Amino acid sequence: MSPTKRAHAVAWLACATLVAGGGCATTQEDRDLEQRLKQANSQFEIGLDHLDKGRYALGLRMLLHAGELDPNNARYQVAIAEAYMHRGRIEEAETHLLRSLELYPGFHDARLNLSALYLMIGRNAEAASHSRMLVDDATFPATWRALTNLGIAEIRLGRLEEARANLTLATEYNRTYWPALLALGILEKKEGRLLESIGYFSRALDQNPSPGARAEVNYRLGEIHVSLGKRDAAVDYLLAAVAQSPGGEWGKKSEEYLKILR
């Protein structure tokens, strides 16, 4: 989640209405609170900068400090969860996302991130539930993202007809959203429509997704071309996957597949 997106998440006012009649801090206690909130926001911004520059351990440290200074700020909880995700600490990430939703049940980013986390760890029914909440929320501005998460969960749950409907609707909202195109390619392959699958995978590649996603698409295209008897084309796709993500999951899978083909 970029700083720009975070800025639209939850508004947090350093100078809250602390006394009857409104206005800013007037007592020493109020001034101390205001100072603490300002300090928390400073730590938060520094933490985000560390995350954006890949300094995840430092970012987590600063964000945790911000959360200690202002424990009821839902934005901080989501950022802490993101930092934990980068560190591979899934349970802590889930805890902070749930805490964010406890503080602010209408926090879209928190619910979307929670659905993505549940997809990552295979808790597909829970992922579908949180995604459905967002799809049904008329105030959520990126419905295609929730529809895609919902469609992926439904594929894994064997609800293929519902998955197709939701993923197709996601592409109607946003024709260039590559995660939805990738998921539709996976669904078409699962149902044996290989040419249609190739079409969706090719469209996903046209959107220039992340290197890891490009590697996954190329791996899957390699698999399809093997099944079509087009070994040379399959090798080209697998080599592309290795080049795009040499140390990643799909690059490693492609290396193993190439050993079989050679």
C-alpha cells in the first residue's frame, strides 16, 4: 500500500476536539496528548518512508513506536501489519489488521489486506467472506480488487461458476487489472479451455505486472504449451520466467520444469 493510498485511508487529527465547546488543547494534559499524537505521526511517516525504500526492519520499529504512542489509530495498525508481512510474520500481521478493523470496521484497506493475507495462507473461506463485505459496500472505491480476491477464493473452493462471474465483472470495472486477468487464465486452464487461458495470460503480460507475476504467467504459459505439444515455445516461456524471477517461487519452479524437458 503506497503512501498516497494510505493518505486516503483514515483521517487522524492531531488536534482533536478535546474539551467541551471544541478547539485544540488547553490543559497540560491536553497539550501532552497533542504532543504525543504529533510525535506518533512523525514516527509513522518515517516508518512509511523506510517501508517504501525496502528498509523493513527499521520501518517496523518506527511504526511500532507510533502504535505505542497512539494505540487507537487504525491507520498505524495497517502499516504495522504491512511491515510484519514484509518480514514474513503472518500471525502478527493478522493480529494488527484485525485490531485495525476493531478500531474502524469500515476501513477498506484493512479488510482488503486481510482478505489478501487469508488467500496467501489458504484460508479461502475467510478471504471470500471479507472480500464479499467489500463487494457489497457501495462506498468501496476499488470494487474490482475485492471481486478479484473473491474470485480467486471461489476457484480454490471449487465454486467455479461464481468465480467466473466475479472475475469477469472485475474486468468490466477495470479492463487492465492484471490480477483478474491472471485469475481468469487459471480458471480457463482448470476447465480445459487452453486457448482462452492463453489469451487471458497474454493480456495479463501486456499490463506489465511485477516480475514475480510475470514469472508466474510465463510458467503457466509454459505448462500449457507443453500440453499442446509445443516444446520449443514452452522452453522459451520457462526461460523467461527464470530470468524474471531467478530466486523467486516461479523462477525456481521453471528451473525444475526445464530440467524435465531437457
